[in-house]
Amino acid sequence: MGRLTVRDILKMKGSRKIVMITAYDYPTAKLVDEAGVDMVLVGDSLGMVVYGFPSTHYVTMDMMVLHTSAVSRAVKRAMVVADMPFLSYEHSRREAVLNAGKLVRAGADAVKLEGGVEIADKVEAIVKAGIPVVGHIGLTPQRYLVLGGYRKRGKTVEDAKRIIEDAKALEEAGAFAIVIEFTAEEVAAEITRRLNIPTICIGSGRYCDGQVLVLHDVIGLSETPPPFAKRYANVAKLILEAVRSYAEEVRKGLFPSEEHVFHMEKKQS
Ligand code: KIV
């Protein structure tokens, strides 16, 4: 059995919730796939949660290609979606298609772009080139400077109308799913009703076709998780305990013990 396809994801709309989570490297991608998620997102959030940059603006195509290839080598069943980083698709349709192609060659099954009406022509070009596209509307972190920060979207009727227009433009351009981030629940629910393609929400309420979270927020490895994320484990605590125990055993001369050392063959010693 290969990975889930666009057709499989489309069929889930209205029949069962879609589960998406981020992963950025081989071991965690292997684990999230084994846990049975439907889509693994190689998100540009890696700039912040893996590299410690203050925003996703520092993420380059080279970084995304490398992380996408690591994730792709690990994932057997889920669909692998790779984020197109800041300034890799905004300038021209040609540049958007060429960069989307690099992510597919690295092992992505689809790419994700942030933006609505203003990038619909790039989405259309990428889909025409044969590459499936996931849209991303509502809060679009790559545009936090013009949005005035990481602010909630869809609080007013005007903003709600803008986000609904973005969703419609992306569906018309050929996107097969849309991530809706940090948007009022009513707005995400309305988009979910109006579109034929699935909506996958993060911080946008309960009435979407699926949910996505950042792995580091889920497992307790983020320093400042967003208010809408839920922590299901405390891996930071486990790492601290393990490394403290290791350090203590080294200092006390307890590690390595007999079981972790090897000796010369008897006749030579
Ligand atoms: O980069 C990312 O992790 C994302 C999610 C927040 C959806 O785009």
C-alpha cells in the first residue's frame, strides 16, 4: 500500500475527519506516520521550532528541500505536503512552478502556499504543471508584517468576507484542500460548508474537515506554543530527565558499566 493520494483526501470530506501534523526529520516523520495521521506537513514553522529563528522569513528553499527529503524517506502511508517558503512563489508563476517542482523531486506529494486571491494565479500554474496544492488562509504567518502581527482573523464581517473570497479563489484555482489558521470558528465553518474541497484547521474551531497542529506543540517541545494548541505529552521533561541521568552516571563513574564495554580477545590480553 502506497501513500494516500489527493483522491483519498478529497473522499474524506464529509465522511471522516482528516488528521495532519508537522514533522521535519526522519525519526519524527516515521513516528507520526506509524501513529496513523493522514497528512504530514513539512511546515516552514521549522524555521522557528527547529532552527530557533524569530519568524518563518529565514526559511529557504534549500532548507525545505533537505527536510522534505528526510521526511519523505520515512513516511510510508500518509501524504507528504511541503511548505513553499517565503519569497519562493510570490514573484512569478514560473518561479512558483520551478520551486514547487524542487519540493516534489525531494519527495513531496503536494505543496502548500500561504495567501488567497493574490496568489491564486500561482496556485493555478502549479496545479497545471501537475503538482497538487494545499492553500493556507486566515492568519498567514509569512505575512505577519503586513497583518500587524500574528493576529486572529475573521473577527469582523469585512474580514470574514475577505477570507471567504480567498477560500473561493483557491478552490477555483485548483487547490485540493485549504488550511485555515487562527480564524473565527463561524468563518471556518462557513467556508467548510461552501467549499467542495476539505478545510484543515489550526486554531479555527471545530467545524472543519480536519485539524493540523505543529508536532513540537503537541509533544511539549515548543517554548511558546500558540493559545490554540494542545499539548498531549511532555517530551521536554523526558529529555531533561534522560540527559540529567546520563550526566550524573558519567560523573559518578556508573556509565559505561560492564554491559556497555568490550574487551580484547582473551588470548591477546
Ligand atoms: O508551517 C506550518 O507548520 C504550518 C502550520 C501552522 C499549518 O503552516
